[in-house]
Amino acid sequence: MSDQYLISSLPDINYDIGEMYSGQIDIGDDSSRNMFFVFEPKLGEPSEEVTIWFNGGPGCSSLEAFLQENGRFIWGWGMYSAVENPYTWVNLTNVLWVEYPIGLGFSTGNVTATSEEETAQDFLGFFENFLDIFGISNFRIYVTGESYAGRYVPYVSAAMLERNDTSKFNLSGALMYDPVIGQYEYMQAVPTVPFVRNNANFFNLNDTFMNELALAHEVCGYANYTDYFLTFPPLAQQPVLNTLYSTTNVSGVNCDVWNVVYEVASQPNPCFNVYEISTMCPILSDPLAYPGDLQYQYPGMGGIYFNRTDVKMAMHAPLDVSWSECSGPVFKGTGGLYELGDYSLDPIQKVLPQVIEATNRVLVANGDYDMEIITNGTLLSIQNMTWNGKLGFQTKPSTPIDIKLPDLQYQAVYIASNMAGFDGPGQGIMGIQHHERGLMWAETYQSGHMEPQFQPRSSYRHLQWLLGHIDQL
């Protein structure tokens, strides 16, 4: 049954792509609704596991990760063509990228969901059919993703646990990069001003503006909030914040500091990228035409890769769908806490603790150059979560991550440039790790939002830990 999904070649990928499958699979018995997937079996010795990947948004396609983060080849920003990825996750596991939920990319059908619980059930209907088609049973299942998938991953994982059927849903762990797991204000407004201060050379904002930010940080209560709640162990459960984005306080100070910074950051740096604040000009072309919030592609690149007719035909994708990296809507309406149509609770309140306690194998990581989801904001969310009997981490993360993997991406260039060895033997200290009660935390140095793209060696180690190959990062 799987032969109909086999890809023999991909346009402009000028080498053997190996064993690869893609196409649409129905959700349960409903032929009017489906999800689009790419599946790559592990290279070398087979493994009895499936690692699922979701991108975020909501409404952004997992084909972005397939092409630019952890697939067998990489065609990233500023690259003339695709190259093989020496740190592909397919070296370690069978990988399934799914365009999730319905309503984005090539995943088509009526959008009816108003919660993560509903979209998770849709996924399980798709996944059961996928397992049947590929003859998979009793495999270990790992659920991973980034950004808004910080909501998808725990809810899908919890739905698998509720099925209590290890022949199909043997959930063995989960991984989330720069994830939306708590209230947005924890991850954006509260830590914004210290983040800008710590990265002042990247922002280059004048003293007057920085003084205004400092005032807002104090007046809006963010400084006191951080001092009190970002502690190890946490002193108390955090209250729900009412300082939403559009709010100004009684003194007329704008407390929406994240958007205040976002709106001025492009003045000194027209190439500012909220997903990787170290980005400078020129703007790099993207085969998916989405290198950040600016949509851009060099003339002559042939258009958005997955929207090309020849690519759609090769991947068994619907020809009548106009593909873009982020689309939607994927939820019905605009209600919910964040006015995205998603009424579900933040994962830290229930489902993420469930997943940690059931697997004792969950990794949450954040890139230090990411302003979309700020590292200390993610830590604030963790410190507001109770799992395995305690609130938050009891000890402040401090153990360094020493990346000893060699540079397999650019080593040949260094050798050809008579600079052999300058890029090694390893990367050195590239982050901070901390493990308590089944949860691994990783702060990733010199990484933006898409960690497998920006720091593939660190991401490779994260996956090795998730799969149980190593005990420390």
C-alpha cells in the first residue's frame, strides 16, 4: 500500500534522495479531510520507532523543517541549491513530518476544530491510517516540534496516552523547541527588556529609547515579576497576567514592550529577523520565500519550491492547492485566550505534566538569539508548572553543553581554504543543560528559533538524548 506514496526523485535535488514517501492520508474514515506527510525511514540499520515532527504558527508547514532543518538535505536561506545534511535526524530514527492541523499547506478539508483536543483526535485518525499503510506496529513513538507546536506536541502526546494502546501509540518521549507552553506574556513581554539589554549590540537602540523601555519594565511590574518568580526553586505559583499586548497602565506607559521593540528594530537594521536577532543585511533569499517575517526570494529561483507544479507532482501533492509556508486558518473562528480560535489550556496546566510523568523523557529547549519566544520566558513557564510532585526546577540550570561533534558541514571548505582545523575539533560549550524529574532543559547558544537549522549539532544531541542513546547533552 505504501508504494503509491514513494518519491523517485525531487526537482533540483541532484543526488539520490534515498527512500522517501509523501502524500495525503485520510483522517480516519473521512475521505473529505486529510493530512499531508513526508516520511523518511532511518538510514542504515532499521529502528522500531517513529519520530513525528510538527511546525508551529499556528498554520505553518512542517515541510519547512523537512527542507531546511532536519531532513536528508538542506536548502536554507541564501543557498543556491540543496546540499546533503550530515546531521539529518534520519541518521538516528524514522522521521514523519506532518502538515498539521488541517487547513495549512496540502492538508485539506473543512476546518472545524476550536481546541487542541480536537486537532489531536484528527491527528490520531491520520496516524492510525499511516501505520496501517506502512505496516508499522509496536514501534516507539516520539512527538517533536517547534514554536506553536509547543501546544501541538503535548496535546497529541496526551491523546496517545489516553488511547492506552501501545501497539499503535507507544509514546516514549517528546521534544519541543522554543515552544509555546505557557502564557504568551511570560515568553514575550516579561523578559523582553532584559533580552534587549543583553543583546544591545544586535539591536543598536538609542539611550532615550532604552530608558523608556527600562521605565516600562519597572512600572509594568515585569522587573518585580521576574525577580520573584524566576527563582530556583520557585517561590510560588504565578498569577495569570492581565497585562495583555494592547494594554497601557494608568501612568500612560506602554506595557506592550515586545511589540514596541519589534516595531523599531528594523530601523537600524532593515534585515532584522525576530527569529534570529543576529541576522544582518543582506536579506537572504529563501526557496520557500519566508526567511523571517519578510517574504523574499531572489528573482530566477523558480518560485516557492513546494508550490511548483513539478514538485507537487513528484510529491503526490494536490495540484490545485496554492502552497505557502504559513497559511490557514487551522482553527474555526478567532476566540480563545490568544484570539486564534484555540480554546485549550496552556500545556503547562495539565497535558505537559502528564506527558513528562508518563515517559520521563521530555526535552524543552530554547535558542538564545530567538526573540519570538525568549529563553527566560520559556523558563518562567517551566517554573510555573508542577510535575512529578514539585513546582518547577528546584536547582538553577548551570551544567554546560560541550558539543564535541565535528564540523561536517563546512570542514571541506576550511580544508580547501588552507584553514584545516580552524573549525574544530568540536564546537565547545554551546549551551546549558539541566535535568529534573523526567524533564531535560537545554539553553542553546548562538541559535535562533529554528534550532535544527541554526545549530544542527546541538539539535542532533538533543535527539540522541530523546531516543535514549545518551544520558547527557
